[in-house]
Amino acid sequence: MIKKTIHPLLFSMCVLLPTACATHTEESSDEPGLEDSIANVPREVEPTEIDDSIDTELAVASTENVPEIGTEEDEINKTLKDGIPPELNEKVEEWIQFFTKRNGEAFQRFMDRGEPYKKMIVATLREHGLPSEIYYLAMIESGFVLHAKSPMAAMGFWQFIPGTGKRYGLRVDPYVDERRDPWRSTVAASMYLSDLNNVFDSWYLAMAAYNAGEMRIMNAIMRGKSRDFMSLVKGKFLPPETMDYIPKFLAAFIIGTNPEKYGFRRPQADAHEPVSLVAVPAPLPLAKVAEVTGVSLESLQRFNPHLKTGITPPGSQVYKIWVPQNQKSSVAEAMNDLTPFRLSIRDKAAKIAVEEARDGATRPKFHRVRRGENLAMIADKYGVPVNELMTSNNLRSSRIFVGRKLKLPGAAAAVAVEPASVNASKTKIKAGVALGKADTLAARKAAALASLKSQDEARDGTYYKVQRGDNLQDIARRFRVTIQELKKMNNLRRSDLRIGQILIVGRNNT
């Protein structure tokens, strides 16, 4: 989970007053018990998937004209074009006043700090099918401070806690903290938000879950008997801090897209210097990389703030670091010259890293669809027939959507989650909430959607998670309701479903 229990107002004070939270931006080289707390957290995304995705997004950011934020049609943009809903308008105005009147200098710093990374972040969001406006989510989370750390150990631009960071492909241990890596963490955040949107079918609810946790938003949907964000706000079913979180995000977006109107200057900073990922031996001091390759140590340290000890981490023979793009070739060619300088590190964290590296070296089990991809391209990439790819994912046509997670033929079958009764799951939900420190998305979903002992119990107030191949007709028949009832209970205007979507399927919830 990402920073869940901190009230946005309190966190804003930390970000807006950098000297007050300086004690949280510095981290010792070893967090007590860190490797134990996340050692058994299962991965949703493999580190190799993060690095492969980065190559695409950096190419897009450096060669394409990335559209201005807010110029594309999406749920957030359409809502604002129609006018801010009354349920949010007063709070949005309060946050605009807060940013412009009380903390204008800090907000200007936020914009200035984010500008060098803006094109990269927007390109990454678009490649993963996210609205470009979500750039401002990073602003309200961290103020674009790479070392921003909350009292709950959330870290980086996107404020991942260790467990969620690992789930979404980021390495976090005494040697490296990739939550501090602006490129890797942006890809991970895009994947996490994409998954949340697939579950809730709403970017507003996805952002609310990012702030409050999936379980709290699911519970709000259950209590409010609605999947419409504005209806849940109007009925005050969402946590108070979350109802404040979205207006805060909207205020940042409104000011950021028209800063002059609110008394700010438009940031003049250039885009970040072009960088590339290059594999070098591990573990190895950055100072040795600089000495052998001629790349300045200052550049290596500046581009790799996630290397906590100044060395590439143990766990595998190589590790990819960021280097100036124009020096990529010289660093790659120095691999043989650097190898003799590898260090010998043997401790618990290193052993965990070795095991993870071994696991990650196997063939990927899934592929996430990116913008511009089709089934033929994906099948060709992994050397599998298109028909096998369709069969593995129960696809009836070749149509696929950005952000969808495709299982690759030959990969282990995913564990299906059966329907769950709200009443039968209360105890398990409490247990799932208790897992907040480890914070695995699967653990909380499993707690909320635990298997039932009988179908009779399932019909007594049931919520169902959409699986591959499901359609409204089959689900309606299974739970003995009509398609019209199913649509009404879930405020569905169409018959399209998304894998992972949570549906109300029990009549007593209507």
C-alpha cells in the first residue's frame, strides 16, 4: 500500500515545510527488519518488466511531442469541462486558496522541481493508458522530492511503502531503494494505478484507493451501494481524508495548467538530461565505474539516487544503472574492464537478492499491453502463436486494451479468486487490514473476496470479482439475477466488463 493512514493535510505540511521533515528525507543505509518485512511479499510485476518498459517510454519522451497535460479526452478532463461538481467545488476552492495565498512559494517550487521530469512522467502515463493529469498526483504526494519520506516509510515521488514497491517491481533493501528512482518508480506507479482502475473502473476511485487503500474504497462502495465517485462523496461514504485528497489533486491540476492566472510563473526548467540504462557488474562502487569509464562520479550519483551505499547492489552478476545517454556505449564497452573490481558481499539481504534475481531470470509470466501494441506484436515478442495467446487469456477476438495484463502461454495459471460474501468475510477483512505493513494487493483482495463454503451463503449479499471470459449473462445466471438487475446494482451503462472489476451480485445490496 502507499501512504494510507496519513491525513493529506498533515502530509502537505511535511512537504510544504521541507526543513520540518528533513529528518524523514534522510535514511540510514539499513532499515531494521526491512528485508524481513518484505522478503515474502509476492511480486505483481517483475523488475525486468519495469526496465523493459522504461526503454520504450524514454524513447517516446525523447522523440515524440508529448501532449500538454489536460488536452486529451479522459474521465478527469471531461468532468472539469462540465464544471467542478458541487460536491467537490468548495473543497477545490479551499485548496486553490491554500496553494496560492498561504503556500505560494512552496507550490512554485513543486512546479519547478517537477518540470525536468514532466515529459518523461507524462509519456509513461500515456504509454500505460493513464490520464496525463495524474502527473499532479506525484506533486501532491511528494512535491517531487526524490528523498521525501513519510512517517509510515513511504518514499519517493510516488510515495510507495516497501511492500507495494516490491509488488510492483521495485527493489527495496539495505543496498538499493528504487522508490527513489524517478524513472522506475513512475513506471511502477503507472502499473499500480492501472490495476486500481481495472478494479474500480474509475480514475477518481483509483486515486482514492491509492490514498486510502483498496479495502476502504470497497467498503465505501458496499455502504453507499454505488460505484459512482460523486455519489459516494455526496453520501459521505468515503474517508474524510480521501474526500479532501481528490479536491487537493484537482486544485494542483487547475493551477498547474494555468499558473499565470493564479499569480505563478510558468516553470522554465529544461527537460532532464537524456539518460540510458546500462548493465554494469554488481556489486561494484560507482566510483570505480567513474574511474574506468570516464563518466563523472557526480553524474552517476545524481542519476542513481536509489543506490543507497554508492555501489551497485549484490544479488546478480549485473545491475542496470543510469548514465548520460551520450556515454552509454563507452560504459557498455567497459563491462570486461569493470568485472575484476566486483566486491564480495555476503549477508542476509544479499542472499535474498540472489534468490529474487534467480526468480526474475525466468521467462516472464505476464505482459501488460502498452499503447500501440496488438496481439500479433506481443506474440512475436515472446515467440508464441497468436491463437495460443488468445486461448491462454480466453480472448474471443483480437481486441485488447492498454493496461491489460496478458498471461503468456506456458506460464503458471493465476490463482482464481472465488465470489465472497460480505458477511462471511468480515473477520477476514479485519485480518487483511492487519496486513497493512506488508501491504500486498493480493492479500487484501483475497481477504475481501475469500472463498465461500456454500453457494447459498454466496447469494446472501455477494460481491464478485470478474474473471477472464466472464460476461454479464453468465454472471447473472450464476447468481440468479437478471442482466437488468445486475446493471442497476452496479450503475452499468454498457455490458462491457473488465477483468478484476468488483460487481455487486446480491439482491439485498440493492
